[in-house]
Amino acid sequence: MADVTRTMPCRACGTPLAHVFVDLGMSPVSNAMRRPSEAHEAEAFYPLRTFVCETCKLVQIDDVQPAEAHFHGSYTYFSSYSSSWLDHARRYADMMTARFGLSAASKVVEVASNDGYLLQYFKAQGIPVLGIDPAANCAEVAERDRGVPTLVRFFGVQTAREVASQDGGQGKADVIAGNNVLAHVPDLNDFVGGLKVLLKDDGVITIEFPHLLALIDGKYFDTIYHEHYSYLSLLAVERLFGTQALAVFDVEELPTHGGSLRIFAGHAGRTPAASERLVAWRAKEAAAGLDVLDIYTAFAAEVRHAKRALLAQLIALKEQGASIVAYGAAAKGNTLLNYCGIRGDFIDYAVDSSPHKQGLLLPGTAIPVYAPDRIFETQPDYVLILPWNLKDEIMSKADGIRSWGGKFIVPLPTPQILP
């Protein structure tokens, strides 16, 4: 891990950043898909470099793109196109309703509510809900298709005050949910400060995030992209929440995104005692060395090895005359393709179930995206699963490729060919 001179301070604690975690070179914005007519136009590439803060151990990306460039107005990711993610959301709503006794007298707010994929399940139980999301197109779908009221805003202290002042000052929330949003926030202190402002005295905050330890162990470098400003450990999140007088009291391990955590937090002094699960996870991170810089030093070399292993596998298959297509136009897939230099000479095309991505080109590689049915029309030898976290769902949907001897490739942590 090379030391560099940086002027950018840590997003959480302000310490000058001097330690590189991993440098993935130059890359386009991961969701900046283009129309075929734009294929020969110049495309913007930005440094994709991450640092670790020596003080609070927050891993974070070089500050090269404002949040408005990713999320404001139109956004191509719609949560409801993943059936497994919808099931995850439904189970969460059932759990929270039962655990915290939510009712028609409660209020649930989700920040980064996307297309209403989660709040629809609370609404179905008669619990008042409010979504907050900066992407107007996602908010429109949430309100039109699911009846989920959605405020089109970036979330922070100002937005929290606006919502809290509603209903004669009774707009605070019993539950605030934030799924895979904390990593997308450039101003962490403003965001977490907003959570504090909006939360009722005895309210509960839940935040889900891909776990940094899982990223390191699984070599999941593809989860690094410009929309993800931070890469989070329990250690770093607890320190961040503590600066806003919020306390974590429980944590749950989740299988999503290759390994995630869901924290439960509330106002300091108003929460239950730390759960056994929380104590155990603190100990696990300490044992892994997440509070010491040394654990971060080997990651860049492991990433380079993972890149070479995937390329070696794809080169061998292409030399044998195999046809390969990609499944999923996910942001993580675009990081992987661009960092590894995998373009049309390896991948014939990509497919995605979202009609919002079909007919477009993947950023950087210009690989065209079609509907999944194209796989059954062209019958490729191999399907490279880019959103590997959804591999079971994808393999089930594309199970018919076995009829012509087609196989799946899962790229990380090491390439696997699955019949």
C-alpha cells in the first residue's frame, strides 16, 4: 500500500488521507450507460482510487464526482427488478413490524427509497410511510405503481428538518431505514446528522451496507465504483454514528452483496444495551485487524491476482473458440470489465432484465445490452454473471442454457465455471 500526499480529508473525521487501499486506474462512471448513437463519442474517465483513513479506518474513494452526477434526476437502477431483493425487503418489513410493534400510529421513512420496493410492504400493513430519494424517475415509479409517497431530495440535516416539521412538527420517524445508501453519501456527517434530526426519541435506525471485511476476504474489488464514496466496517460506522450522539445497539449479518451488515441504532442513552451479536462482531473485526493499517496493505496485490486469473480463464475459453455473453448490466460489472480490459473481443453482448438498460451500451466497454431472451436465441457457450451476488437467481432464470450445454462463469473471488 503506497503512501501518497493528499489534500482531501477523511469524509468522517477530517484526517488527511495518505494511505492508498487499492487503485483501479481510470474508469467511467459505472451507471453512465449510453445510446448506440453515442458509441463513437468521447467518454469521460475518472481515477478509481481508494484510501483508508489512518484514524477512523474509513475506506473511501477519491473525490472526483459529485453525488448529483450519479443520482439526480434520472437513475438507471430500479430495485424491484430483482426478485430476491424484493423478498429480502418483505422479510425485513415483517421483522421490523413484529420486533418493534409498528402499527398505523407509527411512521416509517426510507432514505434512498428508489422505486418503493421496500416501503410497499409496510404500506400493505397499514403503516404510514415516506420515501426520500433524489432520483425523480424512481420516485415517480414509487408513487405511480406502488402508492408510496416520495420526496425528491438528497437526504441530510436540511431535508430531515423539513420532514420533521411536517404535520405540525410531528413528522419524525419511528423507523428510518437506509439500505445500501451510506456508501453513496459524500457528506457522511450531514447524512448521519439528518438521521438524528428525523428520529423520534425512542425511534430506531437501521442501515444496511456491504461489509468491508467481506470485500477484503472475497477480493470483491468490483464493488468499488464512483457512486460508492465509502466502504464500511462496523468499526468505522460506530465511530461515525458516535460523533452524532447515535449509538449502535445490535447488528445482523446478511448474505446480500457478498456479505453485508445491518445495524440497529438510536439516540445515545435511549437504546438497549449492546446485543451479544454486536459484541461478537466487534470482537471479530478486532481479531481481523480492521483497526490496524496492516490488513489493508495486501489487498491491492490480491486484486491484481484476481484480475489475472479471470483474464487467463477468459483467454483460454476464447482460444478454444467459445462464445461468451454477460448477464447483468450492474455497476459492479462495469468496474470489473473496465479494470480487467474485457470488451467486445471477449463478450459478445450483455443482457439485463431491466428495460431501462436494454438497448443501451455499457460504459467504457460499449458492450450492447439486450433483454435476457437473447441468450436463448443465440445459445452462447458461457454466460458470465456480472452481479455474482445474484448468481442463484440468475442461474435459475437462465437454467435453460443447459439444454445446449451452456455453462455459467462466476468471476470472483476466483473464476468458477458452473454447469
